[in-house]
Amino acid sequence: MQIRITNSLTRQKEPLRTLVPGKLSLYVCGVTVYDFSHVGHARVYIVFDVVQRTARRMGLDVTYVRNFTDVDDKIIARANQNGETTDALTTRMIAAFHEDMDRLDCERPQVEPRVTTHMPEIVAMIEQIIARGHGYVVPGEVQADGSIAQDVYFDVRTFPPYGALSGRSQDDNADGASERVQHDARKHSQADFALWKSAKPGEPFWNSPWGNGRPGWHIECSAMACKHLGETFDVHCGGKDLVFPHHENEIAQARAANGQEFARQWMHNGFVTIDSEKMSKSLGNFFTIRDVLARFHPQVLRYFLLTAHYTHPLNFSDRSLEEAQKRVLAIYEKLAAAEALLTARGMASGGQMDEPELELVENARGELQDALCDDFNTPRALAALSEPIAALSLALDKPKAAGALDVIAQVRAFLHEASGWLGLFQHPPTTVVEAIVAQARDRLFPPGSEALANVERLLVERQEARAAKDWKRADEARDALTQVGAEVRDGPQGTTWRPRLTDEA
RNA sequence: GGCGGCAUGGCCAAGUGGUAAGGCAGAGGACUGCAAAUCCUCCAUCCCCGGUUCGAAUCCGGGUGCCGCCUCCA
């Protein structure tokens, strides 16, 4: 089976091509570490985590590189604002990013290069670009010692393929855009972009042939990708908003510097939206990953972000999160029930039986793989889980039916296998169920709160009424509990209650 | 202004030529003192108009609506 991807360069679905058979080199643009990451970032890295997992499971030896941009105007501004060094800020934010990604079960890339540790490579690439006639040097900022440092620009007009990825001509760029971009007389063309920026007072800087300064925004990815994956590598990925100018510029720089192809295929994921509008820092309509994880389990957020195809926009809303939560919880509850039952029957290991594989599971396994190989169609992959889950439900409902235990064991084993592809449903089920319930309980009925005391009071009252077979009073108590968001359940083990998991009311 | 994307049941969402996956909600049933949870069953002809084709949600043309990029952005 071949993996097919939507290649942004051709705008078509085509087979994933690897330069070296059996090996896949993957570069994903990482974050600029000046703040906590938001849900839009979460989507990118979860999507490409699934890409990476799928490729590995299809037998490819994957080298996954994801950078940190740790030098940038916004970082400098934020560090000043916070009264800390850029280094302190970026170190903190990288740690926070790792923490977020770990919670979301995104596997770590093989290499996570930082701009600040790749200055020699960056400077060398800029020198190459200049040497080959695609870059030029102009006077920049006056330095403390009175000298004038230099800026370096990429000369877009010397690179005819410019615009191929984003599908725009250089003339297009000149028009509408130019009125919003401040005119710079030093540039040959207003579309030219900075390769190296001379240092302003108080900014962090690195020494270079052009004086003290720092790299422009795009060059770091060209340099780090070439260093860690080679001048030509397989796939370069990122959010759709990076197509232009970031990726367009990366291509121009790398190819201008070394004459090689750079990334052979490109993948871009769609935005997370709110009310159909892009979630972004500039619009201010974003939620950080931490904001969301304070209310929803990481598996719920991950599941939600995989419910739409990665190339499409995905609308973020409480309602969607709650729907995802409902589904994730239901599946983990079934897994918990399966585990309990199998343990009780001494079949805890599961999936190691001699019975022939159930056709249903076999089909689902094939569909899961087909779906993911077909351009990482996660909605289809999630749908493939439904039939086995339905079979599991039925078997759990009638565990004494012929073959029921076998179904339970096999579906459980299948879900465990699916979790390797999707990064979902691999956690100890009772832990997840308890975490989700506890999160809602602590929100609605914090420990020691009057709300919690009220629930306990009503529960006692209902118990007394029930003992006296006073159904009217018992129902009143239950209605009152429902009213405040506590759902009562009578079971053979006695009465339990759960906080309402949705946020209505 | 230039370039591009999307429009499927109440909501979310797959599906690129052969008669609409899946999830949530809803309805009916089982279970329950009543409920909840759980289980079973049911529930769309694909924005509008025209065209191509034996046959289109899927291709072409024209509308309408929404969104994105062109400035920092995942």
C-alpha cells in the first residue's frame, strides 16, 4: 500500500515520494516561542504526528525535524515587556511547548533545531546566496561604536521560479499588497525580503560578515532543513498560512543558495476557526492549549482535532468539544468495561488467542490503514472504529453469549493497535474516565463548596425517601439534583452520581 | 484589486462518475419504582440554474453565500 498526500505544489493528491527508498525525511515548521501555543498550533502538530506515525507504521524509516524559532521581533518585544532576557523567555516557552505536546501525545521529532544554535549554517547560506547573485547588501542600523552594520536582502527578481508554491506572479505581489507594506527605497524590488537584519540598540545580535545582527524570518528554516535533512528532502509541512511568504521564501533561499531542489513535496493543514474565522493571535480569537486542557482531557482535544480532514478548516466550539468528549468518554468506558471483564475471566492479556480473527476486526483494520494512507483521512479512520466498537458494546451487554469474550478481546486488541496510528485510546481507560469526570466535578462542585454539600444533602434525602418508598419525594430530590447538574445513577452497587459533562444551563 | 478554497440530514463530518461512511442530537423499543447509563431499531439525494454522460454530491459553465492568502501568523 502506498501513502498518498495532497501536494501543495501541484494541488493534487499524489503518491508520497521518498528520495531514498524506505526512508522519509520530514520537516515541519515549528513555533516562534514568545508565548503559549494555541489550538491552531495543536492541530498542526497533531496532524503531522499522525502523518509521522502512519509513515512509520507503513514501514518507513522517518526522520522528523521540527524547529523552534527562537530569534524574532516578537520574542524581543515580549521579553522586553516581561523584563526578562530573550533566552529566558524562549527557554520557558520551549518547555511549555514540550509539555503541551506531551500531554497531547505528539511524539517527539528526532531533531528540534533552534535558530540560535544554527548561526554558522545560516550565515553560510546567506553568503552562498550573495555569491550566486541572489542577495544584496545595503546599509543598516548604526551601531554603538558608530559603525554602520549592513542588512542583506534576497533579490526576488533574480529567481524566476518565485511564486510557484503560492501560485502568484511577481506582478500580483506588487499590486494590492504593496500599499500595506512600508516602502523601502533600499530594496531593488518591494517583494525582496530580509536575509539578515542589522541590530538595533538593545537587541540580541550575532556577529556576521555584515556586522552585528540576526537572521531574517525565513532563512532559518532553509538552513536548518538543509542541515538536518540534506539540500533535497522529501516533505516540508506547516500551516496553510505559511505558504506565502514563509515557504515561498524558504524555497527561493535554499535553491538560490545551492541550486538543489529543496523539499520535493509540500503539505499544508487548514486552520482552526472560530465562527468560521481563522483563530489567530492577531484577531485575538484564540484559546491556548492550556486554556482548553483546563476544561477538557487532552485525548478529547486530540480526538476533536482529528475529526475533520487536515486540509479543511475546523471550527472550534464548546459544542464540538463536548461532542468529542462524549465520544471519547464512551469509548474509554467501554474499554474499561472490557478490561474489567477480561481480567475477571483471567484473559487480561487479550488478543493472544488462537481463535481466527473476526472478519469485522479484519475489515476495520484494513479500512483504518486505507483511510490513513489515503492522505491521512482521519475522519474516515475514526469512522472505521465504529463497527468494532458497536460489536464490543453488544458483547459487553451480553457477555454470556457465544463468542462474546472473544469479540471483546479482539476489539480491545484492535483499538490498542489503532491507538498507535492515531495517538488515541492508548491510556489506561479507568484513568481517563476518572480524569474526565473529576475535571467536570471540580468545576461544577469544587471540594468543600456549598454546591457539593447541597448535592450530598439531596442524595441523602433521596435515599431516605427511596427507603421509605416515597417515590414522589425521591423524584423531587432527583429533579433537584439534575437541576444543579448532578446526574444520579442507581446501580446494583448502590447509587452513584456524576457531574453533568456539558456546559449548558 | 490579484490568487485560492469551501457549500452534504437539526448540528459536526467522510465521500472526485454508478444510485449518500461515521459521530452528536432526535424518535420508537428493551431495561428501570421513575430516571440515568447501557443495548436494539429508525432518521438526508448532497446551495441555485444550465450543460456533458446510459448514469453526477462527484465533470463543465454561470450564479449566490462563506472563508483564506497577498502584512505577523500554524
